[in-house]
Amino acid sequence: MNASCPLYIHIPFCAAFCDYCDFYSVLTDSAEGAFPEEFIKALIADIKHQLDFFGVREIPTVYIGGGTPSVLGKHIALLLSALKNIPRFSPVEFTVEANPESADEEFLDACREGGVNRLSLGVQSFHEPSRRSVNRIGDARLLEKRLLEKRLLEKRLLEKRLLEKRLALCSRYFPGALSADLITGLPYQNEKIVIEDIKRLLAFEPVHVSLYSLTLESKTPLAEKVKTKTVTLPDRDEADSLWLSGRDALLKEGYHHYEVSNFARNGKRCLHNTFYWRMRGWLGAGPSASGTVIDEEAGTGKRFTFAGDVERYIKEPSINAALCEELDRPALMRESLFMGFRCADGPDPQLFKARFGCNIDDCIGRTLSRWKGRDIMLFLNSFLCEAFDELENQSECVS
């Protein structure tokens, strides 16, 4: 295990469930008694135990995701304060995810004072029919209720203004450190809407944009809506075209396409996620969170995953209660290639050689030759199928 290891923290609370999401989360109302003090106490106990268990002396990056971390509101300060009390806790990049609707001044003040230096916003789309079709409402409903009681504005106008008002607020709090997510392939989207979403988002000067093409996950409300034809999604060719239109718009505005779904200004790549893509190992804390630790000398690894159960996690916040999976040499080699080729730079050749004792060219040289000059990121699955087929025949590499 490396003495330096990034940390992911999962906050499994949401104000509402988006129909496309299959991440583990619970509604805030159902977390009474466990939210937030007892849950935060369990998180800190878990993190400290992992640091000791794996001998980690430095945490270079922290990423607090979810769920919706911003539903913690001012209580995020409890978590941030406890983290700062961990010895040698001084990450160079400290990211917190938020929904714009719940990222108010109280939350943003707590984040900034608690050492957060990067904010990642789940915007997804500005187009109201698309947002509503997948229940992309979030805390806006709670905020609207209070506003409507004062008879300030009509409901839909409130949502639109609230979203943009909060984006402007976040941009002021985290200038030069704002990231945002957009999704293409949503219901009621067309190329004009995707381009307009990007145009409106860039007005708030994010330095990093994640542009995802909607994936229809089984057993989600959206999958059921599609099955019953309550909602219609763009077909595959149209969805691909929408994403490419968004990509081209971001490239035109000077963003660099450095990973399959990620774009950044110069010097503004997400350092934390780079550890994942390089398969450098990471710690994971919270219900449903997973971590991966690497034995560099052996070229093997271990992955641990917590159950998606808040109450169980609070009772036993320890990796001893997590599901563990062994990553043997062939499995870790495949994951190193799979994750590495998600990036425009490809896998780290020096790390690969040091870890496995062979060069990437030695393992998949024929595939690399055939794909030379092509954009691997755009056809990653096809590339990897070829690469893994070749790898299976390279016994000297995988054995």
C-alpha cells in the first residue's frame, strides 16, 4: 500500500431521487436520528481506521460525493472540522459535490472555511421539460415551497431563477475552481438544447465540465418509464450525435477533452479522479463506497465495498464489515488498461512497467498498432475488446 492515498467519502442522502440514478442513497426524511451527527461520527471512525490499517500517512486529495452532499447544509461543517483534526490531513485538492438548488450561502461558507477548494455541481440540464421528465428537482421543491408561500413568483419561473442564481453564487465562492456536470440523451433534448445548455453553463465560468451521455440503468424508475413508453429517449445514433455536438461546443470554447467524459481548462484537470484512472489505489468511506489498495511489488490489489445500508454502517463503520475482492495480476492488469485508456494520455507506461514488469507494447502491441492515429476514447469498448483478446494470448505478461 502506498503511504499516500486519496480518499473518497460517500454521503448517501438526497432530497429527491432522480429517475436515472442507481447510486445508493436515502431520502433525508428517512435518515432521522442518524443524520447527520451519528453518521458523521461513523465516517470519521471509519476513515481513521482505514488510515491506520493500510498505513496511509498522506491524503493528497479528497472527494465528497453522493447522494447529495449539499443536503447536509451547515452540518457539512461537522464533517470538515473532524477531517481537519486528522493528523497530516492537508489535501492539495478537496472537492465537494453539490446540487445548485441546495448550495446556499450557509453551505458554501462552511465548505470554504472547512478547506474545500473545488466544487462540483450537478446541473445536468437547464431545459425544464428534460429535468422534469427524470425528476431532476432536488432541493428546489423545498425551497420553492417557502418562496411560494410568500407569493413571490410562479413555480417554474422560480426553479429557473433559483438554479441560475445558485450557479452565480457558487461561481463567486469558487472562482477558478468550479466544475459542473451535464447530461446528453435526456428526453426532449435536441442539438439546439444541448448547445444552449453548454452556452448557459459556460456563462458561470466553470473550469471543468463533465459531459455524460445518459446510460439507462436497469431497475431504475427511468427504465420502467421507457419500458411502459411513458418517456421516450433518443435512439443510440441520435444520442451519440447529441454528445458529439456537446463535445464540439466545449472544444470550440477552449476546453481540453482529457478523459472520456471530462473536459478542462489548462491546468484544471480533476486530480482526484486521475488517481482512479491511473489505478493508483484509493480509500473509500461511507455506505456503498468502495476502495482499492494496490500491492505494487506483487502487481495485485484488493477492493473493499461497504453495503448500501446507512444503519448498518453506523453500527459497524469498519472495513472488517465490507465485502472484499482480490484483484490478481491479470485482473489488475486489465483494470489498469481499462481505466488508463479512458484518458487521452493513456495509461502511465512507467507505472505499468514497474507494477507488472513488462511494457504496454509487449502486452497489446498489435492492437495499439492497428489503432494508431485513431481516437481511442470515442471507441473505447471496441478498442478494449481487441486489447483484451490480445492480452489473453500473452501468457508471459499475465502470468
